[in-house]
Amino acid sequence: MNTTIVASGKIADTDPETRGKTILLDAVSQDARVEDLIRLAVKTDEPIMTGVARLKAKISIPKGGSDLIERLKIQGQFRIADGQFTTPQIQEKVDTLSRKGQGQPKAMDINCVASEMAGNFQVRSGVVTFSNLNFGVIGASVNLTGTYNLDGGALDFHGNLVMQAKLSQTTSGAKSFFLKALDPFFKGKNAGTVLAIKITGTKDNPAFGLDHGGASHKDEAPSPKASK
């Protein structure tokens, strides 16, 4: 562990209808390692991501006979900088997102792209619920809401993908030619493209796709990261 978390709290009776005491903690970390935080929350041999993180959270652990993960309640905010995914398949998807977001889909020299992430979260009954979850790479950013199951690793996220490039610039050849007709329909207010997307599956095998049941909120979508 290379992470220091400063915590303060108390043991108190917070609910008269619940027997036993509840542990209440305020936790803050200004220079944490993402991989350390993941190991604390998820059963995994290798953390899915590395990077530097800031974390602020309120933690409640009531007494009970059930598993700790079922009793644990957390509400907090976090920010990750210089994130790298340890699974090659996921990192390649991130690299591809950056290439397409910059309008350079065949630029293989764009690789090992660093990610930034920030958001609010709550942990209840073994499920993490994220709100205003922002994920960004050079050329593109994603704003999501959704859930992550700590036990099985199931993902269910919906939101918007914002890219600097026009839709037709995210591919090449004949596909690019035909997509030019669709550029005006997916153009954002401050971006080349805004698409409604979803992320499902599991942490080990995520599935990325268009959310045909979702709506693109062009005025609310975050601006993509500027090209360096």
C-alpha cells in the first residue's frame, strides 16, 4: 500500500430501531493510489486501473450479522488523474476512443492514453451508485450515471459521449463518406459529436454501445479534453 487515508469518527447510536452501535467515519486522501483504493473495495487479483486519486467520503458501518459489504454505507466524491487500465483490451478501447475523438482513427501512435475521472458515489447493500461520473481522454469525454455491483462486478451505465471530431471523422474510407450526411444530427453545441451511450456487462468484460433508448443532452454534455 502506498496510500495514506486520514480518518476521524465516532461510535454512536444513530437509529433507535437498530440494535447496537454504528461506526461513523470521515475519510480523506489527497494523494492516493487508485489501485490501493480498488483493493479495499473489490475482490480482485489485479486492480483494473492505476493512477493518482483524491477521495473524500463519509462512511457508516452499523453492527449486524450480515457481511460487511452488505452493511457498509459510503457517500463521497473522487477524482483520478493519469489513469491507466491494466487490462490490455480495456486500455485499447480507451486508446481507440482518443483516436476517434481526435479524428485520427488510424493513428496507432496514439496509445497508452492517460484517463481522467471524477464523480460522486454512494455505496449501499453492495452496490455503488455513481452520479455525474465524468471520464475524459484527449479528444473525448463521457458523462455517465449508473451502478456497479461490488460482488459480481456487473456494470449498468448510461450517458453521453462527446468528441471533438465530427462523426464522419471517426472512421475512414467509404464509411466516412456516408457518415457525413449524419454529422449535423449528432453535432453538439460545443463539440463535433454527441452520442447517447451505455456500458453494460462486467468489469472484466465490459460492453460498450449506443444507447438507442437514451437521449443526447447536447447542452449538458461535458466538453472534451483539449488536444495536447
